Amino acid sequence: MQSIDNQRSPTRVYRHRQALAVVVMCLSSLLPSPIAETNAPFRPKTLDDAIYKEGRYVYQRNCLTCHGVYGDGRGDMGRDIRPQPRNFGRGVFKYRSTPVGMLPTDADLERTIRGGLAGTAMPIFNNLKEHEIKSVVEYIKTFSSRWRNPTNYAPAIVLPPLPAWFNDSSLSKARAEQGVVLFNTACAACHGSDGSGAGAIVKELQDTWGQPSAPSDLRQPTLRSGATLETIYRVLLTGIDGAPMPSFATTLTEEQRWDIVAFVAQLRQGVGH
Ligand code: HEC
Ligand code: HEC
């Protein structure tokens, strides 16, 4: 036989639930909204509250649809885009002025946001104000613990001055001839010997997020890493983290890198076609 004490009357259960609901309501009005809590797990204590809130506002209005509430690149619009919107939780960035494996500088991130990334879905945000871009940069950093560790930071690489021979067309033509040989050995398997991006091993290339990774057509007017002689030289030092594009900081000499830049510059002018 069941004891009457073990049975709850329906009214008691109802009252119990009602009381619980009131407690939950009171508690949740004290807490910030769930989005604010969960999507910034690595918010540093030193981050100014006004900057954080502005950054979150700018992010939610302009970036969330692709990069997602949690910064994981899985926003409503982001899921089917290739290359995928960056997952900020990994703390891996492609377009940097810093050495391999290091976090980008604020200036690097600001350039990406203001200028967009040509050939991808990442839009140009030149309508945002200077302080809004700076705030959203701080907000993005709250998604990954890598930003909490000072050993992941490095200053921008200081580039050597542009060699004077670039100003002399016959000298730079001679250097580009050295460059072709190096390009065919070090770059053509991916970029193709014409720089079009149709190298022999393209089909095998994947990024660190498990997606196909296409070598850039080096003849395009806009390059995501920048299209000046200096920025082409720089990407040979930095590589593109997350993509198969390696750094040639130790495998080529400074002279060899400039020779290759001279050849790439020639490809970009349509010379040699
Ligand atoms: C329409 C979709 C879309 C929107 C909206 C968008 N992004 Fe992106 N974003 C992308 C894609 C796609 C990539 C990856 C491109 C690649 O891998 O080359 C990307 C990459 C990035 C990167 C990584 C750059 C690097 O060096 O790896 C940053 C930073 C970034 N976005 C910031 C933002 C910010 C801030 C906003 C809002 C102000 C924003 N994005 C809005 C699609 C978007
Ligand atoms: C293993 C394949 C591979 C090799 C080898 C390689 N690259 Fe790349 N490279 C890539 C990929 C993939 C990208 C595009 C990465 C991205 O933006 O997602 C790229 C991007 C670049 C860019 C930046 C273009 C832009 O749009 O910003 C330059 C410049 C470049 N490569 C030059 C070279 C040169 C010069 C060499 C040889 C010294 C070389 N690469 C060797 C795969 C390779």
C-alpha cells in the first residue's frame, strides 16, 4: 500500500512550480542576457566596459550573421560559405604582418575589416567609424584564450628596404629571370608556373579547418595580403596561417625572395605572357 505522505497533491506541485518560476524570473533579471554571457568567454578584466559594449553592438549588427553568436563562423549566413567565415575561437589568422603562428596586430585586423577580403564573402566595412572598428577588434579577441597569452603576441615584422634595382627596368628584368627558376621550384606546384593558381597539387590542398584551399591567382589586381612589392615580399616571410601557403623566412634568402617578387611583379604586369 502506498503511503499518503509520498503523494503530492496537484495544488502543491502547482504552487511549487509557480514559486520556482518567480525565483528564476528574479534571478534572470539580475543576470546579463545569455548571449552577452556566453559569447565572450575570454573577456579580459582590463577591457573597458564601454569599448566592450560598443564592440558587441557592432559585432551583433554586422558580423554575427556570418561569424556566429559564439564567433565560431557558424552564423545563419556563414554555414554554406566557402571559404568559411573565420572561427575566432581557434585564434588562427591568415593575413598578418607577424611571424608564423603569431596573432595578428590590431592594424592587421583593422585592415581586414575596413578593406574586406577580395575573392571571399568577407565584406568591406569602410562605413564603420574608426572607434567602432577598434571596439569590434577588441570584441573579436574575447572569443579565444590565445589573446590572453602574451607569448602569442609579436610585433609586425620589420621589412628590409626595397632594393634599388627595382627602379632600373633592365636590372629588375635580370633579377626576375633568377626569380622564374626559384618560382618554378618553390611556388609553381600550387600557384602554377603562370601564377594563375592552377598548380599540379591544387586538388590536394586543404586548410586547417578541413576545407579545400585554393592558391591565389597572383595576377589579380587585388591580393588579400596586399598587392605592393613590399606586401608580396612580406607574405613570403609570414606565410598564411591556416592555409597551405608556407613561410619562406628560413628556406629562401632575402635576395632570393626579392628575385621571386620581381618575377611575380612581372606576371602582374602581364609581362612574359
Ligand atoms: C557575409 C559574411 C561575412 C560577414 C558579414 C563578416 N565576415 Fe568576416 N569573414 C568572412 C569570411 C568568409 C572570412 C574568411 C575569409 C578567408 O578565409 O580568406 C572572414 C574572415 C574574417 C577575419 C579573419 C582574417 C584573417 O586574417 O584570418 C576577420 C578578422 C573578420 N572576418 C572580421 C569580421 C568582422 C569584424 C565583421 C563585422 C564587422 C565580419 N568579419 C563580417 C565572412 C564574413
Ligand atoms: C603548398 C602550396 C603553396 C605553395 C608551395 C606556395 N603557395 Fe602561395 N598560396 C597558397 C595558398 C593556398 C594561398 C591562398 C591562401 C588564402 O588566402 O587562403 C596562397 C597565397 C599566396 C599569396 C597571397 C595572395 C593573396 O591573395 O593575398 C602570395 C603573394 C603567394 N601565395 C605567393 C607565393 C609564392 C611567391 C610562393 C613560392 C615562393 C608560394 N606562394 C608558394 C599556396 C601555396
